[in-house]
Amino acid sequence: MAATKMLKFVDAGQAYPEKREAELRAEDFQEIADRYAPEAAAEQSARCSQCGVPYCSVHCPLGNHIPDWLKLTAEGRLREAYELSNLTSTMPEICGRICPQDRLCEGNCVIEFSGHGAVTIGSVEKYITDTAWAKGWVEPIEPGTSRGQSVGIIGAGPGGLTAAEYLRVAGYDVHVYDRHDRAGGLLTYGIPGFKLEKDVVMRRIDRLKQGGIVFHENFEVGKDARLDELRAKHDSILIATGVYKARKVKTPGIGLDGITPALDYLTASNRKGFGDTVPEFDSGKMDAKGKRVVVIGGGDTAMDCVRTAVRQGAKSVKCLYRRDRENMPGSQNEVRNAEEEGVEFVWLSGPKGFGGKKDAVEKVHVGKMRLGAADASGRRVPEPDPDGDYTLDADMVIMALGFEPEELPKLFEAEELGVTRWGTVRVDHKTMMTNLDGVFAVGDIVRGASLVVWAIRDGRDVVEHMHTWMRQKAKAEKAAA
């Protein structure tokens, strides 16, 4: 029976959906936990304190109406809960799976502060929308009355897809250009299936295609068309490419075979999951099976890599990070999952170089670190410990040190496109427009590497500015006619 009253956090303890045993889940790329049973979802939702200032919503980049849809779920009013969650997010079931709730909504839950354990917001969010899909409540996109104007969106990641949906509903013809053979960006090729099964992403994309959004896949701006050619074709342009270039380090031996950028490794693995032919994987280069794997980095991408290597059958998997556990940027939930699956974390350690024979990596020369004073961000700065050098054996090294923007002006043959000194696209933050008239930009290509939920937020917010600009353009063209 569904719960009918809230404030049950004293009587009902925090309970996430049960995870499969680590040994079993490490054998496949399926998500590690199922969604709630209806009774469990209602009970966990009923733990919400319905506080006067909902810090969960305040700390959600999308401003989701979390206490409201928790209450509706507790009362068994799931369709209303879905409709409410869908008001602020185009991908609630995806955010429920991959958002770092421990740093956002759940980490700021009032009952978490009181020592009772946060409401399991992400798991409930996933449950609500998965139920909506199963029951057919997710309605097709209904395009608005045609405005006779078109938009070109460069990049089919979460920011671009979100803007595409809202613009299509507003009556614009929408064309999405992406370099890959499938839309979705990092949702498709960067995040492993054990965190986000690919049918969850593909059904969203299929819905967009059925709504009349035109996807141009295997399309490289600068190669298949320059930016100015797309501008001539469409009334406005949105750049939502993300940041994909691996951050490079100058370390002796960095060019040895077997040292792989994280995104190349994850993309190869995800392609195999789709059943694609992947020569780099089939040759063994991108396959961790039987290898001693060392992943360097402490973010969520590093966590994706170590857990992927486990599932590929690595002989051993170690994660090397220059700070300690408390100062790492990745989700603590992901660290726990990785440890359960057999990953060894080597804290306060960084690579000083790589060694090997016949151009293949065999060793990682490690420098022990210690934490010094905090920097401007508040995080303590790692510094070398002169007495702590050692060596690790490795057949495969995966570099997960973050991402930087590609040189878009050069890539797009658009030298006039303004960028910052970091290579991100420069925008007017009031309008989200670049220095080029009618060209807007959102997501990581503006922010730098960030969270999926922020890209969705940007994709949602830019639509109002693009709509305003295109209405003015249409009015000016009409007056000139």
C-alpha cells in the first residue's frame, strides 16, 4: 500500500535499491541495481520532511520540484509525479542514474543533516520516469505551429538534445549535426552501460527523431560543412559540442604503446556493447582482458575506466590519484562500487614516468605525494614527497586526467569565432550568444568539463534567448520585404 503521510524519516530508514553482488555484476555491463518496487519507492519518498526551504531543489542545477514529486510518489500518484518532474528536465531518468546526488540534491537534504540519511532522490527519480516509459505516459513530441525558421545544432549531447526538443516544440525546424554515428554524445559513448544502459539513451533519441528533429550523423563541421555554410543554411546556430580533447601531460615515456586516453578506451568499450566492429578493441589494444591496468585520475571518468576494466577481465586494476580520498572530485558512491568490484585505490600518488620494452608500457614510475596548503578553490595542493618513489607493473595505462576544448575556430574553419584563453567558446552570459550574430553556445564548450545536468540546464535556458533573437530576425526581414 502506498504511503499517504510524509515525515517518515524517523520510522523508515534510508534504503537504496539493492545492488547485485559485486562478483556477479562485474561480469556484465548491465546497471548494478534495479529500480524500486512500488511499495519501496512510496516508503522512501515518504521519508521527505517537506521542509520550508527545499535545499535539494536549491542545489539541483535544474531546480527540480523534488519535494513535490516525492509527495506525489508517496501518495501513489505516479503519473502526476512524472509530469511534474518532466516540467524541468528533458531526461529525468538519465539524471536519476548518473547525477552525483551525493554532491547535489541528496548531499543537501535536510534529514541528511539531522543524521537520518538523505531521501534517495536519484533512485526515486529513476523509478518515476522508468515507470512512465513502461506505462506509456511519455508522450510523443508535438511540434508547435511552424515558424518557417530553422535551427542548426552542432553536437548531439545532452545540451544539444535538450535545446532541440524545446525548439521543436516551439515550432522550429531543427537539424542536429554530430560527428558520431549515433546521437547522445557522452551519454552514448562516454558513460558505461553499468551506469546508464544504452537503450535508456536510445529511446530518448528515437523520440526526438519521431518528433521531426533531423539528425545528421557522421557529420563533421569543418570537413562536411564550414560553420559559415551552416549559418547560411539556418536562421540560428547552437554550438553544443562538449569538450573531448584529452588533457596532456609531459611525462617521460608517455608515447609508449599501451598508454590510452580515457575517452578512446570508453568509446571502444561502448561500441562493442552496441555490437560494432571495433578494430582497436579486437586487436587487444583497447581490451583490458588479462592485463595489469593502471588508471590515472580521480574523477568520474577514472571511475568509469576502472570499473570497465574489471568487466573486461583485467588481471588487476589500480587507480592512481595524487590527492587523498576526501579530496578527490569523483563520486564517493562510485569509489565504493569500484572497491566492491576489486579495484585498488592508490592515494597520494602520481606518475613520474613510464617504462617498457619494444615501445610497449610495462612500468609506471610513481612519485608519492603529500597534501600542502589549500589553494584558492579550498582544496589542499598535492606536493612531492621526496622519500616515496616506487614502481608499479602495468600492461595498460589509461589516462583520465580530464578534458579540454578542441580548437573550434580552426576545426570549424571559423577563425572569427571568439574563444577564451582556455579555449572555451566566449559567450555573452545574459544571452548565451557568441560574438557571431545568431550563433549561441551551451554546455561544456562554454563551462569547461562539467556535469551532464548542467548541460541540460544550459540547453533548456538557451531556448528563450534563441527564440527572442529569431523573432526579432523574422520581424526585421518582414519589415525589409
